[in-house]
Amino acid sequence: MFGIDLGKYRTLVVSIFLFLLFDLGVLVLNFVISSEIAQDAEAVNLAGRQRMLSQRTAKAALQIEKQAGSETPDPRLPAELALAADTFERTLHAFRNGGETVSGGGKPILLARLDDAAAQDILTRTDAVWAPYRKAMQAALAPGAGAETVAAMVGRAEDTNLQLLGLMNELTTRMEAIAASKANNLRMVQVGGISLATINFVIILVHFIGHLRRADRELESARKQTDDILRTTQEGLFLLDPEYRIGTQHSRALAGMLGTGQPGGANLLDLLRPVVSQKTLDTAREYLDLLLKHEVKEKLVASLNPLDRVEINMSEAPGIASQRYLKFAFNRVKEGKRVTHLLVTANDITRRVQLEQDLKESEERSANQMSMLVELLRVDPAAMQEFLAGAGSALDGMNALLKDQTEGREAHGARINGIYRIAHRLKGDAAGLGLSSLAGNVHALETQLSELRERSDLMGEHFLPVTVRVKALFADLEAIQSVVTRVAAMRAAVVVDPPRPAADAQAQALQFVQRWRAYATQIAQRRQKCVELSYGGIDIATLDAAQRETIVGVVNQFIRNAIVHGIESPDERRVRGKPAAGQLSVYVMRNEEGGVDLSFRDDGQGISTERIRLAALKSGLLSPERAHTSTDRELIALIFAPGMSTQDHADTDAGRGAGLDAVKEMVVGQGGRIRIGTTRGEYCHFRVTLPAAAARPVQPASEEIKA
């Protein structure tokens, strides 16, 4: 039909076409017959008017005769007679031959010729009666017509009046019969058309229902096959539209992979947002936009897929997370040249990745086992055990913060800062002991926390990667503990020279200072600086465990802070008349109350209040008005605020505003206080006072920082 292969829809289309054809035919006939009936109705009215006109001419003729002898005849009568006669004649002519006449309202109206033979016969007889009457009226209305002419007109009127009236009645009746016949034809057409249309509609309905039933059976069979495939496949299959929405038809495995019960209709990027980094999310959006542009070659961008290997961190319970790896493959779905959807295949490659990681870790473990053994052999066993105990407590503290399910931006921020303080202190202690691999892993945790700080839509799910990282740190501590245990067993099995108490005591007294010096040298070399650390005061080993742990942790942070922010480069120091090596001075002594006083001084460039002001403005710690009105003392106190750093870019040593925040937490947690003295270009001096064990608060004391 029309050159189109209609296939299984041919019968349906033909039936609908016939239905429309019947309707169109009925409408056309309705219009034609209705138009004729309307014309016939007008003709019937005009035929009825002809009776009135014949009577008016007779009446006017009699009135004219009556006034013939009057001295003041009515001049309107001849005009009335002429108008009535003229209208009667024009209408009679229009009925016979078709033409124009005037309607009852006096407007011109065009009449069609009456094609009915009976009507034409009536008109012929009427014309035979009217013609002599019309001549008599014309003669009587002529100027100078006498009484005899008027009398002749009246005589003719008396002879023809009843004849004309009868003929016009007969014409009216005939025309009404014609109109009634056409109305009956119209009803027959309507009934016939509606009947045919109804029969055709029933045929269409029966055929359509049968077709629908067959189609439903086919669709049900296809749907069942599709459901069987989607239910049994281990891959995540789904269609993705240009708005990144997942189609309603998807494999059952997809829900488990994405950790959601109803992925259909959800935005894929929204589902990935809580479990991947913002950078990965942005890159994925750009990649999908490229695939959806038909002018971009699919093969050219296939290698750019950022979701080829995605790390997913799922929450199984508060504080418990599972790690998965998914691989997403994308293929275009086109209509013509236009890309309408993306067919996505998601595979859980966790097993493969874990095997790769296990192999890599095994290789790294084998390669690093000797270096770790060398690192651990350099550390005093007692110091190592003390570190491991403190590190275990630190990780327990992180875990406790992660299990806190309190929602809200403020609660999440406090959780990040709390974990940050613990992590920064643990990194410093590990680096101070020379455990560079562990310090590097803790630094990776700090990187994750920094990414969380930058999120504006922070939620509890975003802490899942941090939970996984903390879990890995527990594994690192277990590995170190295992090596330490084996080394201790080896030392116990091997008989060495008899102990030298005096020498061992002297070594124990210097071990903390030696570690500080090694730690300072390590950081200084990374920063291309030179430092010398001097120590004076009591033996750190004689302090109780809490004081010793706090002093060691605080000094580690002060060393890093001084070298990164205070000590200048050798060239800059020479220009300022200082020795090339920066001087770090550490002094620890007991005070009269039984507490401990720590003094840490560097001869660097001191604290720049202007840099603090700019950094506080940039980080939002101070408003512009408050920044310009703050005193130097108030600005210096901000160096202990979480996230406050004057360094532009974060690195392994600084830039995240966690070092001095951790110092404040350690000191305030012991009920101590901190004082700061500084002169720009000359020095920076920190004084820390820790109370005796009996004077320590059960709850953390309020902070006391004096600048």
C-alpha cells in the first residue's frame, strides 16, 4: 500500500483506511445534502412569499381603482404595486431558470433552477396566468393611464388572484415534498454510513484484539527470555541514556555490584559518587559525554575509559567496609547516525585485582622484608614496643571516630579533624623511628582526609575509603609486630657478649635525641636544608609513659614544623648573616610541681603574621573584616587551628594544617599549656608545660595557648 511494506499490519491498516474512507464519504454526503436542504428551505420560504405577493398585487390594484376619482390619491400605492409585481416576477424567473432575486430581508439571493419536473410544470402554468396580468399592471401604471386601463387591471386581478394563490400553494407543497425527500435521503446516508463504519470498526477491533493477543504472547516470551538472561548472567548489563540514567531493564547482578536495591532509573554517577573520588567522577562524566557525541570516534576514546577499573568501598555495618573493584565497558547504541544510549557491561573484577595485589604485595614483601628488618634492628626494642602500643591505641581511636554515625557537616568536619590529628601524630612518630614505609601509608590516609575536607556534599558513606585505609594500617602494625617478635626470638636464641649496664644506660638516655637528630636530618635533606639539633635536660626515658609519649610526639611535630616553615635555605641564611645550618634547641626538665617543661627553639625566620592573615582569609577561618582587625597575638594563636597552613601546596612534610593542631590536642589532652615567643627573622620559641600525673584531668582540659 503506497509502496510501503506493511507486513503483519496490512489488514489493520487497510481496515482503518476503509473506516476513514466511510467516514469521509458520509461527511461529504452530509455536507452536500445539508447544503441542498438549506437551499430548499430558502426556496420554500420564497414560494410562500409568492402567495403573499400575489395577494398584495390584487389588493394594491383594488386600492388604486378606488382612489381613481379621488382628488388626493395615495402616491405610494403605484410604487407598492410595482415593487410587489417586480419581486414576484423576478422570483418566478429564478425558480424557472435560476438567477438572482431578493430575500425576505431585502438582500440579493441567488437561486438554483428547480430541476423537478412537477415544479417546472407548476411554474409554466403560473407564467401563463401571470403574463397577461403583468401586462395589465404595466398598462395601468403607465403615465396617463385612464380609468378604463385601471379597470382592466382590476378585472384581470379578480380573474387571476385565486389561480395564482392556488398555483403558489401547489408550488410550496411540491418544494416541501422535495426538501422532505432530501432530508430522508440524508438520514439514510447517515444510517448507512454509521452502520458500515460500525461494522468496519468491529472488524478492526476483532482483528486488533487478536493481533494484540499474539503480540502479547510474543512479548511475554521475549520478556521471559530476557529476564532469564538478566537473572542468570554474572555481569551487570544495562542501558544508559544521555542523562546518565540506568534503564529499567538490567541484570540482577547489577544491584549487588552497585550496592543498591533498585538501580533502574537511578543516575549512574549519583550511585558512584559516595564510593569513588570526585576526580574519578568528573573524569567519568567527561568520558560519557564524549561517547554520546556521534562525531567522536568510539575507538579513539575507548582507551580513555576512567571506569575501566574502579575501586568501590561498600559499607556492610557501622565501621565495617568491604572493598570491590568493578570494570565498566561502554558500547554505543545508535539510531541511524545518532547515539541514543550506551550499552554498559559491568564486571566484578575484585578477585582478579586481589590476585594481582596479592602477587604484587608478595613481591614487595619479599623485596622489602630485608629493608624492614634493617629498619627494625636499628630501633631499640623497648622503644619499638612503646611505639606499637601507642600506634595501636591511635588506630583504635581512629576506628572509634569512624564508627560514630552522627550526621551533619559539623559532625563530619570534627570527625575528619580528629582522625587527622591522630594520623599526623602517628606519621611523625613512625618517621621519627625511621619506619618510612609506615609513615608513607599514614600519609596516604592524610591525602584521603584532605579530599574529604574539600567535598561540599559530605556524607557518612564518603568515609568508607578511610575505613579501608585504617584497616590496612592495622595490617601494617600486625606485620611489624610479627617481625619484631621474630627478631626478639632470634636475639633470645643467640648468645651475645655480656651486657654492659653503664653503656646501655647511656645509650638509652641518648636514644630519643638520636632519633630526633636522624628525623631532623631526614626532613632537612628532603627540603634541601641543613640543621643541627642540640639537647639539654633530663633523660626522656625516666618520664612516665604518658609524659614520654607526649614529649616525643610534640618534639617530632616541632621538628617538622621548624624545618618546613622556619629554617631558611643555606644560601638565604648566609645572606642574613646566619650559619648555613639551622639550629634546633630542645630542652626538657622537671618543674617544681612534678610536671615537665619542654622548650623548643629554632633560629629561623620566625612566624609571619601577614602570611597567617592571608592563609586564614583563604581558608575561611577569618572574615575579611576580622582579618584586618585581629592583633598579632590573635593571628599567631591561629597556627593551632585545624586545617590552618601557610604553605601553598601540601606534601609529605606539611601543608595540611595538622601538625600544630595535633600538638595542641596532645598537650591539652594532658591538661598542659603552650606558650609561643617569636621575632620575625630571628627565632621561634615554643614552651610546653605538662602537669604531673596526679594533676592530669580525667576529661580533656580547656586549651591554654599564649602567644
